[in-house]
Amino acid sequence: MPMITAPFPMPKTLAESNAMVLEMRFVIEKLQLQIATLKRARFGSSSEAIDSIVDQMELTLEDMLTEQAAILQNQPDIDKTITEAEEKKKPVRKPLPEHLPRDITEHLPNDGICDCCGGSLHRIGEDITEVLDYVPASFRVKRHIRLKMACRSCDTVKQAPAISLPIQKGKPGPGLLAHALTSKYMDHLPLHRQSGMYAREGVEISRNTMADWVGRSMELVRALVEAIARHVFGGAAIHTDDTPVPVQAPGTGKTKTGRIWTYLRDERDWQGEAAPAAYYRYSPDRKGARPQEHLKEYEGFLHADGYAGYEKLYGTGKITEVACLAHVRRKFFDIYKANGSLIAKEALDRIAVLYGIEKQIRKMPPEAKRQVRQLKAKPLFEALQAWLPIQLNKIPAKSPLAGAIRYGITRLKRLAVYLTDGRLAIDNNPAERCMRPIALGRKNFMFYGSDKGGDRAAAAYTLLETAKLNGINPQAYLTWVFDTIADHPINRIDDLLPWNFKDNSLKEAA
């Protein structure tokens, strides 16, 4: 049975939003029907293949539901007939389970004092809002009671304002949203699996509902992701890398290869004052236009591999390339492991001495690092550059070793700049470390459901990995963000950056 998918670019007008949501609803219904049909067909020798198809369709459906939620979040004035029809189709909201513990917070208006006459307020009623939240290893219901208080002196009724929630008219608290996002993007658990885990704890939350939460919550933090991007591109030197990710190809039932790019600012190795941060971007392909667009405003040093797509950036004069010695080393390492080449072994030994110098000067300020490199590393680096062409004349031109040597000669010319500036690194390993979570994720999920799903994943990685770089529990950080952002002034969004997350806030959020 073919999978139904469709491309859905972000709508620009209200009319486009209306049409897109209607089209999405049709496709979602088709997908739900196909999934139900395939689940009923699970038997015999073909069950494993059917399970694989069902998992793929579950992820596609999850991504479409999330995208629909993002559109509704950005278009509050969307056609009421659409939203009303959607509300009618939703299952009747069940009360939150009685067996869950309740944390009760009472909100007094004006601390129980009438702001009209200064008299004491007395209780005449209450409104109760229950929010399902999540704390590590347990669910709990946080009951907010807004007391209705009356003033006998001036015959007025007072009540604290309704609490702000990350998703208005929704039941998820900040901790539950943070847990769902961390589980999806850091622990690589699709929403339908999370839903099954919650059900085992006696809490029924459908995958559709969770997809709605993810779409809306990621729209809430979009400005925060952009703030991290500005911070990263404000660095004098940054690292970049990219990795392939599978993405559902619209209308084909197959996957295509997209890319996740990372841009890292990390000055800890040279005592820089700026906090470390990683900004991720998704693109549907690896065309050179992608990094050129990402870095169009950047000026400074760029640690990168030898990808040709960066060449136009270097030609502008605003960006200086810093090549990676680790890439050079790997080619010689592979050859030495394969055939024990003595030339490859000597190349590795020479490179190891350069890394030994770097180990000695870690965490030193830039000028001190530059001086040591000029004194100790520069003669060795130049000796390696002179030695490689000599070895090239001793071996067959088409051998793998000759290819490694030619690569080394080319890349060392573009790495030499690191000797002149203590802010630069000898390799691009910091960016590669930022790619590991995505590489691990590929083993747990089969693909992103759409290009928009890739965009959301990149935004989530930006927040989660930047929190990790700053030594912060990502789930606790997101809890704090979702608890704060609804009432936070947009012109002070930098207050919510991970490095502004204080220890006392961490304890409260956790």
C-alpha cells in the first residue's frame, strides 16, 4: 500500500493557511486509515516488513500533525469553520487521572488586600485550572486555584489573573513539554512510542495530541533559536560541519537525503569570555548555496573540511578558511592500518608531535598560544610540508598513499593560518562532536517526515546541544524556558539563553 505524502510549504497568507490545513486534514485522515489497515494485517512472514512500513507512516503522520499545529499557532485568525470542525473531531477531553499527586498553588488577588479601599478580602469562590506536568520519573497534576475574594467595605470581587501556559487552552505543563521534546530529539523516541510509555503509567496522551504540542512549542522558541544564531555568528572564529539525514520524499513513498549543518562557537580553549553555542540548520540537499546562505553575514575564521561549497565564501574576503589536521591524519591512519606503510607511519608520528604541542597549550590565552606555536610548532609544521612532496616522488602516482599525500599538501596550506592566531584550532573536531547526536539518532529513527520536520529538528538541536555545551541539563533548561517565555518580553529574549539559566532556576525547574 503506497504512503500518502505531500509537500507543504509554510503559508504566507490567511487564505493559504486555511487551504493548507484543510488539505493536511485530508492527508492525515488517509494516513490514519492506512496505518489502521496495516496494523490489522500484521501476521505471518510479512509482519516484519509491515511493521517497518507502519513505523515509517507513523513518523510521516507525526510530522504532518506537528506542522499543522505550527500553522495554527502562527495564524490565530484562521477560518473559524476549520478550527470548529477540528474541535468537534477531537475526542472529549477526559479529566486528569485522580490517582496522580496534586501540587496545589493558591493565587490570592493583591495578597488578600482590596486595591480599591485597602480592606481585607474574604473568599467567596474559586476557579480551578489543572495542568498535567512531568517531573523526572513521575507524572503529577499541578492544581492552580484562583480564589475569588470579596471586599465587604466596597462590595467588589477580586481574583488573581489566569495563569500563563506555554500552550493556551492546553493541558501540558512546562516540564511535560520539555520531556517530550528532549525524548524526541535527544533520546530519539518518536511520539507514538512516548505515548505508549505514558499509557503504561496510566496516563493516556495520544500521538496526535503530542504532535500538536511539539509544533506549537517549537514555534514559541523560534526567536530564542535565532538569538543563539546571532551569538554564534558574532564569533571571531567558528567551526562548521554537516551530516546526511534521511527525509521522506513527498509523493514517492521513498526517502531522500537531506543535511543537518552545525555552526559552533566555542572559545573555552583560549579563555574567551563568550559562552559556547551550537546553531543547527537543515537543508534538503548539500548544494554550496546552503552554507553560502547560512554564512552570508558572517565575517571571521571558518574551521571546515575541504567541501567545495565553501569556496565562494572564501572568495569574498570576509571569511578565512582554517583547514583540519584531523582529516589529514585520518587518511594516513587508514593506510597504515591497511598495509603498515612506513611513510604513513612517519606522517602520523610527525602529526602526533604537533598535537602534543596543542595539548601543552590548552586553555592558554591567545597570545601565549601564538607565541608557543611560532616557536615550537611552526618549524615542525613547515618540515612536514616540505617532507610530503619528497615522499610523493617515491611511490606510484595512483596509489592510495599518493592520494593521501596530495590531500595533505593541499590542506596544510590552508591550515597554516592557525600558527598565526591563538584563537584558532588545529582541527575541526569540536564541530564533529556536535554532529554525534544526529549520527546516533539515525540509528533510532528511519527518517524525518518532511523538510519542515528537518527544520524543527535543527531548531531543537540548537537549544538542547547549546544547553549541554554550557553544562546544563537540557530538559531542566527547556522546562524553565516554557515556564517563562509566554510572559517574557520579546525584546529581552537574550535573557532566556542557556548561559543565563542560573543554578537556583535549575533546582526549581528540575
